[in-house]
Amino acid sequence: ISEPGETVAPHHHRLAVGIDLGTTNSLVATVRSGMAVVLNDEHGRSLLPSVVHYRSGGQPEVGFGAQSRQASDPKNTISSVKRFMGRGRRDIQHIETLPYDFVEAGDGVGMVKIRTDAGIKSPVEVSADILEQLRIRAEKSLGGPLAGAVITVPAYFDDAQRQATKDAAQLAGISVLRLLNEPTAAAIAYGLDNSSEGVYAVFDLGGGTFDISILKLSKGVFEVLATGGDSALGGDDFDQRVFCWI
């Protein structure tokens, strides 16, 4: 999948992957013999928790190791960073309940940053650490450097959020071939692109959001007709309500 006018010649074989940079978990996949295959880590696990733990003078810990430190060192263990991408302090729901030490942008409207023992980190930098682990996993599995990746983003992501995702990928050493809307990716994964033409509804219940997209399939091309939902009604928010009730 490439941007219009940038398609390579059929005989030019390049290593490319698809990446789902999720609020709760992330993963990377490739296509083998016409089938999408998720790439596992050295322990056979396909999912990578979207969690990064920072420590003074050391490399960041990403994934399951970082996840295990959420209770013992919450200020330096960043999770659900996707909800902060391209967002200022006023845009973040329930920010007062989060354990992080947020640093206000100088102009008051720029993207928030988080103070950690390893220095001040932006959501772009945290996302880049997650993407870097996925890149390393893919290159080990495929046996060579990646030519690029298609990365999924929510259909409701605005320009700032999409650009932040591209910046994170670049920082992780990944060339972005294309950003693909998550409901479109879900429809393709389900095989709807080979189905009869028509209008489809795709629900997405994730760690950060619950939304619906209306897609129109015409001649193998998906068009997003409408998208709606709540960007603060995901698994994190369910957890928050249970916590408040307890």
C-alpha cells in the first residue's frame, strides 16, 4: 500500500509491514503467500503492551517488563500514550486522576509532555520507543531492514494526531508508506474488500475509544462516509469508573 503515484515496480521486492499502534497493545504483521501473518517476539507472544518504563541512566523498558512496573513506579511508567498524541492538557479527559507529572507546553496549547527520571518525554518519543521495538521484532523475523510500514490510526484522528504518529515512526527509524484508518484496516482484515459492494458499519471498542465508522465499498475502494463515537469511552474509562465505584 503506497500513496498515489509512489507505487514501485512489481519486480522490486521490498520488506514492508503493517503496524497497529494501539492504546493498550500494539503488534506488527506482514503478508506471506497472500495471508496476513502477525510476527511474534522471541517468547512467541504476538502482542506488545503499549507501555514504556523510563529509568535514570538506562534504556527504556517496553512491553511486558514495563507493564509489570506500573504499580511500583507509576510516574515513570507511561501507558495509553496514544490518548496524548497531538493533544494539549485541556484536551485530556480525567487528567487529574493520572499519575504522571505533566509539563505544560510553552504556549499552553501544544502537545503535553511528561517528566520522568530519564528526562522530559513527549508522547511522540514514548510512541517511538514502542514502534522501535516493533521494528526490531520485524527485522529479526524478516531477516533484513524494513523499507517501510503501513500504520493504522483512528478514523477520527485529526491532522495533529496523524502528524504526531508519522513523527514517532520517523524517530523509530520507520518510513511511513501510508497511514490507514483503523476501521478500513478492520474491514480489509475481515475480507470485505473482496465482498459485494455496499455500505458497512464498523464498530471499534478499544482501550481509549468506542467509535463507529460507516464505510462505502465501491470497486474495491473504501470510502469513510462518517465516523462518530466517544474518544473517552474505552477500556481505560471502564477501569476508571470501576475504580471510582470501589
